[in-house]
Amino acid sequence: MVIYEFCRGVVMEIQQDTLIIFWLALALIMGVAEALSINLITVWFVVGALIAFLSNILGATLIVQAALFLVVSLIGCILFRPYVRRRLKQPVQEGDDLMIGRIAKVIEDIDPNKQTGRVRTADRITWMAISQDGSFIPAGSHVRVHGHDSIKLIVSRCSDDQGKELDEILANHSAPYMS
């Protein structure tokens, strides 16, 4: 009887240690899957796995851990996912439109074929950029911002006269602030 209790205790300890690794590994795998897909489904399984991990540390049984994982994950998917998706797809806010009409300097060729292009604005922020009409715009040119597509500015070429003030602003800032 003593040997049975000892063996049972050793097995339970190994099981608890294994479950700690299992829940952390599951959270990590689901986190990577969410980062790759960005569909707001697996993120809730990350939360569920972390709750199960915490319950394991607090001494909960395997059944309680699994139940917490499933309940938290499903509640997240069913209740919170629609709310978060709505918040992420809100219409453009007023502040986002502040870029429209501004002049920027092309610091990396805007090339629709290579899907490259970066511009720098007067506030020294570097943005990815795409040409409004799909044309190539060489580095050193000045462009006007017409809008944005996610994190890329939509721009068109403008005259160098319009960019002179921007050049002065960028020249007066010290180099460490420029990327």
C-alpha cells in the first residue's frame, strides 16, 4: 500500500510538470499561429492555455484545467472576437486623415513592380508608400499624400517647388532622428 501511494504521488508530480510544459507549448504554438494568420481565433486559445497553465500551478486537476481551457477559449471566440473585429475595422478616424495633402520626400524608389517604396514626412516619420497611379517614382522626388491603404501612404509625384519647404525642415533636424 505504501509503495502504491508513493508511485501514485510520483506519477502525479510528473503529470503536473508535463502539463505545465504542455500548456505553455500550446500557448506558444497558438500564438505563432495567430501571428501568422491574424484572424483573431487562435488568440483565444492562447488565453485559454495560459489560464489552464495558471490553474495547473495552483494545483487544479487535469479535468479542471481542460475545462478552463475549453470554456475560456470558446467564450473568447464567441463573445469577444466579434467585438474586437468590429473595433479593428472601424472607419478611418479624423486623425488618420491628417496625412492627406501633406508633402513627403521619397527616400526609397516607389516601384510598383517590386512593391517597394518609402517616404519621409516633415515630422520625420518614415512610411511605406505606393503610387496612386501605379507609376515609378524615384528616390529624391517629392510626393503629395492622397490617402492610405492600411499602413501604406498612397502618393503621387508633385513638383520640386512644392517640396522645398519640406527639404528645409528635414535638413534642420539632426541625423540621429532620421531612420
